[in-house]
Amino acid sequence: MRDIDEAVKELVSSDDLQVKEKGLDEIWAQAREKGIYPASIQGLYVARGQEQYKGLSVPAMNLRALAYDSARAVFRAAKKIKAGAFIMEIAKSEMGYTNQRPSEYVGVCLAAAVKEGHVGPVFVQGDHFQVNMKKYQEDPRKEVQGVKDLIREAMASGFYNIDIDTSTLVELSKSTVKEQQKLNYEVCAELTKYIRSIEPQGITVSIGGEIGEVGTKNSTVEDLEAFMEGYLALLPKGMTGISKMSVQTGTSHGGVVLPDGTVAKVKLDFKVLKEIGEAGRKKYGISGAVQHGASTLPDEAFNNFPAAETAEVHLATGFQNMIYESKNLPEDLRKKMYDWLPENAKEEMKPGMTEEQFIYKARKKAIGPFKKEMFNIPGNLREAIGQELETKFGFLFDQLKIKDSQELVQKFVTKVKDVPRAASLMDIKKGGEMSTEGAD
């Protein structure tokens, strides 16, 4: 077999679907041969809900730019400390602006595992599979069907962890918490039942719910109870529901950008995470609360997550920022990407924004159009960027206490012998229109 790098190059860089498919076939074949397979983290989260372990927070990392190099850095950092409890994810919105459909993203993650000598499960997650409130109000059936189409595509590609985000349907104008959460839990239950109806035999997909839309008011235990009671009542008897709950604690996706382009410090309420997590485990057996929008927090904040028994922490924009701001990203390419923004990402320009604020908010939109050029920068520069990322992942893994978590994964995660091959790139029905919202 060829070096896995060649298969990745075909998958990421080719415009010919047959060539991309050939690369994907080879990646899956090499992964199978080496005992690497996409998996659900469900068993680990069930054990957490039963208090069989504690004291760690699972990092879920959105790898937007240079995904292969980023994933390799994740596996290197994990291997050094025998970590197994970590997730690589991509949001519905990110699939659009980074030009990475589910099959490609899973392929890149599996290839990185092969390259770095990982053995065992690889947890790939669909982040913010989101229902848009405006579109839902216009045509509920069409909007929900779009999310179902994306779920089908993602699961056929190897995503066995799905975060449903119907928190956008929370109606804070309603007079009671139950009424506020009603649309949220109803649509989440509908999507849960859909996932259970199509999941592969022997795999229980890990599903996440969300009660507090990031950027709005902080979540409460009352919110959790209103959601869960309504949600569970809608599931058929014996059906497995969600395994975790995303909450709002004071963060925002991508951080709050100051006029000079830097990110403001955010005061995050760890008490929310602790209280909702405890209630979730004791009353409903879920693993606990999930923190979104964490990657731009100050370094000193991260050890608070395992201390508050946070189940999962989502990290995205900070890694993108590191790549854009790295001295190893060729200056001419960075300039080319920034020069592309005013004409092609003008919707990100808001009244009163400085140029620095605009670039910070808009530059994610250049990742997809320049994906091939980024992939083809000199290998030594890509390696250097990968080393920078590895250092950051190593720090985060240490702070989130996932050292030696391989043992927990081996103990609680069900191994499936014949994991279904990724869906063909040529016959996938692409699911859902990709919005620009909802990525950490």
C-alpha cells in the first residue's frame, strides 16, 4: 500500500470525485488493517452517568483548517499521555465554509490515526446539527428534513456521535420554562427517534441535546428538568435518549472581538456546569453538562472544567486562530486569503466594525476556498504548524485531565468488528443548507 499521505492528498485536493473516492477507499482499508475504526463514545458517557468514573472532561475539537495536520497533532499529543477520551468534530456550519463533507472529514481523521500509529476507536462527532428558527417558522417540515438528511449522510460516513442543536427553538418570551423549552425538546425527540431508526446494528450513537443557545441567558437546572421531562415523555419505552446536555454559561462562539481584533476575556459561570451536571447524572443518568465556545478562554480557565465535572468541552476557533497567526503560514497566502474577504464575506461586516474585527470574524470563510492551497504549502511549514498545534493540544489534554483515559475507553466503549464503510462521495444526498452560525 502507498503512504497514507498520498491517499489524503487525493481525498482533499482532487476535484475528481472518482479520484477522491479512491483515496477514501484506501484510507478505510489501511485503517481497518491496523485496527482503527470510527466509534460511538456512548459507553463511556453511560459509565459517567452512573458515576463509574469522574474528574475528567472530554475535549471535542473542531478541526477547520489543515484538518489532516491538525488531526495528526491531536493523535500525537494523545499518544504521549495514553489518552483515549477525545473527540474530533465538525459543525453543520463548518462543513459549508470549510468545504469538508462528512466522508472527507472522517477519512482525514482515520488517515491521521493511521499515520500516527493510533490503534482502536476514533470518535468523530457532528457538532451543532442545528435547526434554524427563521426557516423552521417558514416551513417546519422542510427545515427538520434538512437536518435529517445531514444526519443520514454523516452517520453513513462514520459519525457515530451527533449533537442535536434545537436550542435555537427555545422561546424565552413564553411565561413558563416548560413552554420555553417545548419546541426544543419536541424537535430534539423527533431527531433522536430518527437517529435510532437508522443507526448501524451494534452501534448506539451518542446523542447530545442543548438547552441554552450560546450567547443568550445562562442555563438553569429548571431548564434541564423542563427539557428532559418533556423529551423523555416523547420517546418510545426502552429507547436510549441523549447522553449529555449542552448549556450556556456566559461564552460566545468565537469569542467577543474587540476593536483591535483581540478577544475579550469572558467570565464563565462554572457553577452552572457543576449544578446542571450533577442534576443530569442523578436524575437522568446522562454524563453531565457540555461547554461550548471554550477555545478562546484564557489558559488558566481550563482546569476548572474537570473540577466542575464538566462532561465535554468544545474547542474550535482558537485552533483556527493559531493557524492564521502562525509565522509558518506563508505571508503571501495569508494576504491572499485576507484580500479575498471584503468581496466574498461581506455579510460578516457589521455597522461600526473595525477592519481588524471584520478580519477576525470573517476569515473562517476563506478556509474552504483556499483549502487546497493551504494543504499544498511546503511540508516543512505544515509540520511546524502541526508542532505548534500539538503543544496546544498537549496543554489542553493535561488541563482537562484525560491522561491514561485509554483504559477507560477500552473498558467502557463497545468495539464493533465490522464498522460500515463510509458512504460513497458520488451518491450521497447532501443534507441541509449550511448556515454560518453555531461553531465554537
